[in-house]
Amino acid sequence: MLTKKQLDLLEFIHKRMSRDGVPPSFDEMKEALDLRSKSGIHRLITALEERGFIRRLAHRARAIEIVKLPESLVAKEAAASRGFRPRVIDGGGDRPADGQALEVLHAQELQVMGKIAAGVPIEAISQVSSRIAVPGAMLSRGGDHYALEVSGDSMIEAGINDGDVVIIRETATADDGDIVVALVEEQEATLKKIYRKSGSVDLVAANPAYATRSLPADKVRVQGRLVGLIRSY
């Protein structure tokens, strides 16, 4: 049985992860629940973890995975769907008993392939530096993904900050305006918006302090497209 504050916090975290793919910061949780200090949030998080509703991911500051949702929250979401009833295909697994909480799977482990420049391009990336648990909602079906740590501030107006971890879907193609990992002259990798012209490619920052780079089309190779972002607080 959860207290109202515990249920309110779990619902807020669930909604933010469903919308953004990442949990809210402790400051955002404090503001949403109208608490005076983050110590109250720490107590609520600990209570939810002890009751098996969430899990704090190791080696990631304030990274949270939702393990299950209480029946009351599942029923509330169903009512909010205004009568929409998805067709359920039985996969042959065990069904939860009546009243049992819905199990929600969120995380998949990806390789972090080092750093990617959001500024002046850095050397091309090829080494696995670590691994990270990523919300499954970020990942496209049928595609391979990897993660990169952002270095620099040239994409700050796109909501990508220095130190963020970006989730990349491997692809050699991208539409104009997509944020991509671009390999320049097979030596430098950078994270930028891409636009194509006749015979050339523009790599555009999301920060007016950085100039657009125009390069011959054969000097730029797309290595992936941005599909998500993880931030630690």
C-alpha cells in the first residue's frame, strides 16, 4: 500500500519517462510534489524502491527504472484513454493474477562508444568505454543502437548539454534537419544537424556561437541518427 505522496511521485516519474524517456530531476520531483527540500524526495524514492516499484540503476546518478505500477495507477491510465481498448495477443506466458501490479520493462543495456563532440570535431570513435541502461522506449525496433557522451555546447539549443549521453540509431541515411553523428574525412566525429545541398553537406550547430560547416558531400559520412538522450543530475 502506497501513501498519497508515494503514489503521486511514482505517477509523475512514470509520466515523464513515458514522455521523455528519462526520469525527472530531483528538483523537478520536489516542485511537482510541492515539497520544501529534496530530502523528502529521497525518502519517497527509498520507500518506492523498498516496495519494489522502482529500481535505482547502479553507476548512474539519480537514474531510475520503473519495475511495476500499482493497480490504481493502471486503472487511472485506462480511464484516461477514453474507452480505447487495445487488442491483446496472448503470447503464452503466465498471466498476472487479479489485483497483481502490472510489470513494466524499461531498460536495455547499450555500449557507450566514448565521447562525441558537440563543438569542434574530435577524433573518430571506435572504442567501447562503458555500458549504460537505456529506457526501451527510446530504441527503434529492428535497429542497432549505441550511446555516446557529449563533449561541448554547440547543440545546447536543441536541449543537448555537455556531459549528456545521447542514444544513436545506426544508419547511413538521414533527412535534412536530423541530428546525426557525422564522420568528417573518416577522421573526426561530430554531433550536428545535417542539411544537404547540390554536391555539399552543411553541418549546423544549435548554438549561434558556432558557424555552420560546409563540406563536400564525399567528405561526410552519416554514422547514426539521434533517437534519445540521458542526463544525470
